[in-house]
Amino acid sequence: MIEKEKWLLRSVILNAILALSKLTIGFISQNSLVLADGIHSVSDVVSSTFILISIKISGKKSERFPYGLHKVEDLASLIGGLIILYAAFYILKGALAKNHHLTSSFKTAYLIIFLTAVLLSQLTFAVLEYKASKKLNSPGVKTDLLDWLLDAGSTTIALFGILMHRLGIPYAQRAAMVIISIIIAKEALGNIKNSLFTLLDASIDKEIINKAKSIILSHPAVDNLKSIYIRRAGSIYIADITLQIKERNILVAHDTIDEIEKKLKEEIPGLEAITLHYEPTTDKPPKKAILLDKNGEIARKMRDVAKIKVITKTTDGKDISYTIDNRLHEKGKGHSLRLLTWLVKEDINKVVFDPINPQGEGVKLFEMLGITVENKLSNKTIDKNKFNV
């Protein structure tokens, strides 16, 4: 059983014990405030049980739900928030009722001792669960914590009402009930709002997004961050990121993406799923190289490349071209590697080449370097005048 499930199970058990004890004491004492507090605790048991069930199934992944059912937790949080809001309204309604009064056949001292013990147990559990909610970042646990604060508020109202009744001050309890119910309602509405935003795939707060941006842009290979979208589902975050990187080597680019993804998950707790799209930097003009053999035809082997026709564009979009002799192949072994190095250094992003094996290692090497191989002119003799050779 995962940690957040354990907290919800503890909550259900303790709430059930307190609800039963409140209802028993309230029935024996015939005290309307204690009975109302007991009924409210019953609603907490129902709410906590529902959230526990949702957390239990939220992490279940399947082919249809590859990210799991984490949003079931948000749905339960929404319903729990609505229950809490209704409970706050119920307390406010009771506080404003004209016939609201205390009746008790018990000595008020006994009720005060009982409710004080209940309140201390509620506050102790709330403090412990608050620490757990910060660590787990679970909307279900946070909603359950709100339940406990509401229950502690309700118990405080009952305790305060009995004390005021004992001292003969009738209106103080009404004022306290109104203030507490308004505070609880405000918190419940905030919880409902957050759950709705998550269910509607709203982006998360800017603080986390800015942190992710800082991590990504701090990597030396990243040239530009085109878009970043992070949403929440239950207690996890899901990110969709598009960026541009300077590296043209596909293998190195993949290593860069892996580094960024690892860093994001380390620095942002709860970031479980990342979809990272990357593109090479496109601020440079397209540059094509036509690889020609000594006869002016498109070369079929790298060692046969005698001339290179380069076609590019000026900054104002005009086509320019020039032809150079390839003297690298005259230097013996390693001529192919030297030619590839030159193409990369010259920012060539497309070559016209007619390899004997279009699926061979040579073509794959071009692709790894971010150079597209175009062989549309295969098996055609190139006009020497056209290519200035």
C-alpha cells in the first residue's frame, strides 16, 4: 500500500471512531451540538472513503489509460470539496436559525472534557497529515486534511457553544459559527476550483513552469525553447515540451534530451511523464551540396566525389551557387571522413548523392549528422554547363 493510501485509511478509521463516539455521547446527553458534530463526522467518513478508493485506482495503467487514472483523484477531490461546502452551509444555517439552542441533561463539564479530547486528537492528526500532504503533493490527501480542519472547526464550535451556554452568553456561539463556516466555505471553494482546473487540463502555476524553463535553457545545447506546457493529474505532473537544439548529430541530440529529462525529474518533484519534442536550429539558410564525379555526373561513391556544387541563399532570399574542386580525396585513406567533416563544417543540410545502396551505412551516417540525402536525379547525367564544371 502506497503512503497516501495509508494516510486515507488512517483517516477513515479515526473518523469512524470519532463519529461513533460523538453520536453516542450526543444521544445520551441529548445535546444538539454534539449530535450535529457527530453527523458531520459521518460525512467525513464517507468523503475520506471515496477519496481512498479513488487513490487506490488512480495509479492503475492500461493500454487505454497509459498515464493511469490519476484524475479520478481530482474527481474525488472535487466531490469531497462539494461535501465540505455543504457541511459549511449546514453549520451556517444552524448558527442563524432562530430556534438554535443547547439542551443537555449531562453536566456541561463532562461534555467539555469529551469535546476537548476529541479536538486534540483531530488537531494532532491534522498536523501530521499536513506534513504528509506537503510531501506527497496529493489533492486527495489535501482534501482529506481540509475535512479534518472542518471537523476540528465544528468540534470547536460545539465546545465553544457549550462553554458560552455554561457562562450564560447566548450570542457568542452564533458569531463563532458564522466566522468558522465562512472560512471553511472559502477553503472548500478553493479546493473545488483547483480540482476543476486540473480536470479541465489547465496549466499549472507559473512558478513550476519558470523553474522548468530555467532548467531547460541552462543546458548549453539548447538554442531555443519553443513551447512548454505542464499540467497536473492527481498527484503527478505531465509535461509537453518543444525545443530547438544546436546539435545536428541525432545520437548526441538524443543524449542531450535524456539529460534534460533526467534533470527536470530530479528538480521538479512529481514530474512523472515528459514528452520532449526537439528540432535542429533553423536560423541558418538552407544549403545544398551536389556531389559530382570527375565526369560531372552525380557521384555514386564518396571516394569518387571530384567536385562539389554548393547552392544556398543570401539573407534577402536570392539563390547563389558556386563549385569547388574536392581535393580531399587525393590525400589517401580517410577521404570520406574528411569530406563529411567539411560538409558539416560548411553547414550543409542537404546533399544530392546517388549511393549504390540507398539504405546503406553511408546514407545513415549522413542522416545522423542532420544531412538529408536527395537522390531524385539518380541515373541521370548532369549537364556540365548547368553545374559549372
